[in-house]
Amino acid sequence: MRKTAHFLALGGACLCLAFGRQAAQADTTLVSLHGLTLQGGLDIGGSAFFVPHANFGAGSYAPQRNGTYQRNKSPVYGELYGKPILTGQWALGRGFTVIGKASALGATTLGDGDAEEVSQTSGTPRSVYLEEANLGVEMPVKLFGKPNTLTVLGGRQAFAVDDGFLIGKGTYSAGNRGAWWYAPRFAFSGPGVIKLEGNPVRADVFMLESNADNDIDKGYDRPKTKFVGFDVSWFVNRPGGHGESTYADRAAFVTLTYFHVREADTSAHYDYSTRADRQGMNVASLSWGGTLFPIKQLGISKNFTFYGDFVSEQNSHSGNGYKSVEAYGMFLEPGYRFSMLPWQPSLFYRYTRYSGARNPEGSVKRSYDTFFLYDGKRYCYGGYWPGEIVGMYLAPLSNLEVHQIDLTATPPVHLMNPKDSLKLGLHYYDLSLLYATGAGLKAHTGRHISDELDFSAEYTLNATTSAALAGGVAFSGPAGKALARAGAPAAYAMPDLGHHAGIIEGYFFKHF
């Protein structure tokens, strides 16, 4: 494979896992005695995929034990996972509470494995690993005369800033871990996080590390990264909401985030890689969202939203082939909900840009590192991966420009009970490289990767049960075909490439 193969898609879009994670959980109480409460729960999820004419006809190459590859022109695969969860609370009085959580996660990938050009989960991988294991204390504090909650939580834990554009996932689901697309693993390792939850200001101080293991992940993992930093948010609550602890309850917010990478894997595996050169890096982000500029006369007070994020990555003491790092990533997303129309359609446009360089092996690394990107809690389909076909399996998440348009609507139909819902969506993506040469392609190749149109139908039975079906087609540009040619294993004859690729997929989630 070409040396710039690390620029390929990061994979693993947990497109709607947030349904179960952010909703009220129907956990079973196991113990309730003298202020001590222990509860148990179980998450299960599954997905299935058919990817016709994958990677515009290049197909997906499954590594074999003898070192060869088996090409699948139209991969078919599925994923399953289960996660038992134990949570505990011990009320000590005066508002002090000891809290803790432990969970494990078992997952497998079936069939041909994911449809990346070199599949990361072929060969029916299966695994069971520890997910969360943490212990901490919550206590009331007063700042500036207002009540706040201070939480100190140590150990393995899920942690996200806003909806995860920069920090959201601490464990990658590739290789022998399985369930690459569903990506059900989130936890970072400790030491831990200190949270100050007030209204209208909340903040976190964190010292965490990613759970990376290239032996388990067959060399596809990201560098093991230890980092320390903080985030602070000003927010406005939705009516009855708790934005200090729940992102979805923030009607508007502005967040400043900073972290420093204390230590990272800098082995030659990451030379000239989009995810290299982390050690010593300083990362800063300014993000915002919701109804920031309410104008009631124009209907902006409840219908117009504007989200965005700008991330700067700087490192003057770099390595892995570079002398320094100067990179950025950003998106701007205005949206509008037509609340006066039947089905209340919502429309948003998102412009995303990940920096890149004309020369991937120059002295300054300008390719954007997505770090701990999570697909986003605000949307299911239409997250930060630019499309279910090209953005998922072929395109890079650096040196990239994306124009995205999403239209969703909720018809007034109920399939199983009066409170269930069905959301329909159309999702369009226009992908282009910033610099063809930065992706290892010839200068005259052209920038355009693809156009893609996806359709989704998302069904929510209740707060603990959801499912979805989606389908789509992508049309290749010159850069898309060139990426497909360059990503195939060396010494394998490239089949004739076409102008389209497709997908049909479905998934379910259930919390017990």
C-alpha cells in the first residue's frame, strides 16, 4: 500500500448510538440499602451492510493469514455487540455522593468485513474487553453565590467535549476488536476528569489517555496518546433542561477547549502520517452552537441555528519526518427548522475543511489530525463522517473540503405506539481534496473526489430502542478514482473503475 495510506478514512461511524446513550436508561435496581444503590443494564446493537461496487469498483481487499489478499467487489458484512453495565451511587449526606461505573464490551464482525479498500475487520474478529471502570465523588459547591456540582472521577470513562468534533472517543474499534462501523467503544483511560457543573457556566479539567493497541487492531490504531487540558462552556438551557451535564439540553453555547499532548507513540509506523507528531502538540478549539442570535421577528428565536468549530494544532518540536506542525480543522453549519410546515422539515448546510499540504513529506505537517473524533450527538445520519460510502470507506479526513446538505422530516405517523417516531432524511455530500499532491496523487489529477446522495429512515420506539435503514449512491470524480487506485495493495491488478458505488445498510440498538 502507498506510504500515505494513513490518510484514508478513519472509519467507525457510530451514527446513532447516541439514542441509547443520551436517553433515559431503564436500568434494573440490584441493591438499594442505606443510601447505596447498585443498578445493572445491558446495551446490545447490530448492523448489516451491502456495499455494491465498493470504492468505485476497486473493491475491498481482505488480508489472509498467508499474507495474500482476497478481493471482494461488493462486500457484505454485519456487526454485533453487547455491553453489560453496572453503576453505583452511595449517598453520604450533605450532598456528597460516591459514584462508580463498570462495563465490559463484546463485539464481532461477520461476513466479508468492512468495505475499506484494505478491510480492517475481515476474518470474523471477535473480542471481549473492559470498557469503563471508574470511581469518584460528587459534591455541592457555591461559586459567586450560585450552586454548582463538583465531580471528581478517576479511571476508565467516556468523556466528550460538546458533541465530539475534537474529543469524544478514546478507543478505536478496528482489527480484532470488531464492530468497526458501529464503533461502540468510547472509554479513555485515566487518571480522570474534574467537572464543575453550574449554570450558565460549566467546565472540565482532564488528564486522560487513549486506549490504543496496534497488536489488537492489526496496525490500524491511532497513536497511544496521553493528554491534559480543560474546557469551559457558557450555555443557555432549554426549558426544563440540565445543560450543565447534558449537551442536548443546551439551547445555545460557546466552548473554549485546550489540551497538551504529554506523551504519544512516535514509532516509525506513523512516519508522514496524518495522525503522527502528536507528542508535545498544543491543540485549541473554539466551538459554538444553537440559537446564538435570537430575533423573534424573523423566527430565529426558535427555528434558526448556527453551529461551528475551529481547531488549531501547533507543535514546534515535531518528529516522524516533520520539523513542526501547523494544522487546522473547522466547520460552519447554519440550519433552519420549518416549524410552520407539515412534518416540520429541518434543513442545514455544513461547510467542513480539514487542512492539508501540497507535499505530504515537507518539513511542516499541515494535514489535520482528527484526534478523538466522535460522529456527533446532534444527528444520526449526517454526522461528521462525510457520507456513508466515500466518506466512510475511501476519503481522507484531512486535506479535505466538504459541502454537505441535510434535509430531514418527521411524518405524523406512529408504527407501534402513540409515542414512537419516524424520521426521514436526504443527505448530500460534495467531497474534494485541497491538494491532490498532498494525498500522494499526481498534480494534474483534479481535486474532486465524489458526489453522494443518501436516504435514511430512523425509527425510535422509545427512549431505549431504535433502528434505522439507509441507502445511497456515490458518483466518482477524478480524485476519487485516483484514491481508489492508490489504496489497493501493491502487486494486485487494478480492475476497471466505474463512476458509481452504492450502499444499503441497517442497524438496531436496545438498552435493557
